[in-house]
Amino acid sequence: MTLSHALEQYTGDLLSSTREWTNLHDDELKRRAVRAAADKDSAELISLTTAYLAHGGSSGVLTSPRTVEAYQLGTRQFVEYAQNNAVSLLKPGRHMAQGYVNWMLAQGRKPAGVGLKVAAAGCLYRALRWAGATEADPFRDVRVPKDRTPGIIKRPPYTESEIADVLEQADVHTRFLLFVTAHGGLRISEALSLEWDDIDEAARRLHVRSGKGRKARMVAMSQSLSDAARAYRVTYGPGGPEFGAGRRATAPQKVFRYGTTPTARYHLERAFKAAGVEFRGFHPGRKYAGTRLLQQIKDFGRVAAHLGHESVDTTRRGYARLAADDLKDDLAGW
């Protein structure tokens, strides 16, 4: 199964879940949504939010699985909060939304994470208004404090020695995943979507077909990454002794066996723990790739293209402190 076929299957499933609601008569749509909100029926409200996201969201049925999953989780958590705090979803008090934000912050959640939960709760209310269940819009003017700490400082990239230590402890599968994220700079969702046809060791290129915003790009591979890809293919690639082992005959020719991000996280965390290195998530590996490349070429535009950033300004904001530190080091050498 090709990536395009997998996308067609996913969008088909999303379209089916949307039609469960859009095929209803307006009166039945409203009745069902009102009942779900009154009963705080988490499963029904998640289904309604997903349908609205696919039907009325900016990306429609092309909304990424990761976005759908994040909104579903955020909806579930907000409904649980409403259940535990006797919140009326259909007639929320005017302080409810800000109270929800303050409660999450008091629990120790970071502002960025709180913002995602607010986005999910806001989508739930857009879905309820779309269904005619309520006119309430409690999250319209909610305030989430901004975290002024730059991301490069808050979650700094892994160091060269940290990456080297983990590579020594990782098995073949995890080792190659670390190379793809920390040398190739791929997001974890991009890495797990790779198929064997996307890797060209001879040309030293990776073809990312499912980047953020559904944008494809070509990623140059370092010599180390290219060598790791060639070694990994010998065992796990087409024709290798482990290719297809334990998989269904119809399974796509995915490069990695890790079907989900949590599974990949579990295996990578084990390697980090064995190396005595703190695991700070996948993104610091991507930052390592960006900082390493910027130090080599001193070109924000090329780094932005390599990482698949929407705008070079995103790269400049994220890595400006690194560039400033490099400049100070250069001046110190005069």
C-alpha cells in the first residue's frame, strides 16, 4: 500500500465519521448534540467534534491524523473537567473558560499545552453551535499567558556527545530512527510515514511526502545518515531477512516497525535511559539537526527548507540566539 493509498483510507474513514452527523436532518442533528452535551457523553461529543473538524475545519477531511488525535484528546479532557466541576456545557458560566485555563496552569501545565487544550475545547463549542445545540462561545475571549522563554532555551537540542552516547546503546531499529530525526531533522510523524521508496542512499536524499501542512520536500542526508540507511536496509529493507516479518501481507512497506508515536517514544526512551541521557522528547533531536546545519552553512533559508518550516522567519526566530552566540564566538577570535 502506497502512502497515497493510506491517506485515501484515512480520509475515507474520516469522511465516514463526518457523514454520521452530516446525514442527519437538522432537527435530529440538534437533538443528538443537545443530548450529548446535557449528558456530558464524552464519546458522542468527541465524535461530533471530529465530524465538525473534518467538515468545517480549515483542512477538512485532509486534517492530519495527529491533529485529529490532539483535538479528540483535548475534547475528552475538557468533558472530564466539566463532569468533575458540575459545568453545564450548554449554558456555561461566563467565568468557566478562564477557570478551566487557570486550573490547568495550576496543575503545572505549560502555556503551550494549555493553548492546545483551549483550541480543542473551542472546537467542541464550534461543533455544538454548528449542530444548533447552543449559541455559547465561552472560549472566544479566554486568555492564555504566553511563555516568553525561547523554545531553543526551554527545550535545548541534544548535544553531539548525548547523541553519540545514545547511538551506542540503541538497537538497529532505534538507532536508525535517531539518525533520521537527529541528522535528517524529520518530525516524528514524518519519520514514521517513510516508506522504502522514499530513501535514496545513492543520491543521499529522503523524500518526505507527508510533511506539516501536507507539504512534501526533499531532505539531504548526511554521510552518516546515508551509511546508517544502507546498513538498516540490508536487514529490514525489501529482500532483507527481517523485511515483512510478522506483518500482514497487505501492510505498506513502511521503513519503521513503530506504528505509533507512543511506541517509538517507548523504544527511544529505553535507549536514552541505557545511555544515562535524559530523554526530552523527539523535538530536541530535530533541533540538533537544525543547529548543526546552521553552524555549518550559516544560512537560515537553507535550514528552513531542510526542516520544512512554513517560513524562514520561523527558523530565524527559533535559532536567532544560536546565531548570536556563534557571532560572539567569531568576534572573540579576532
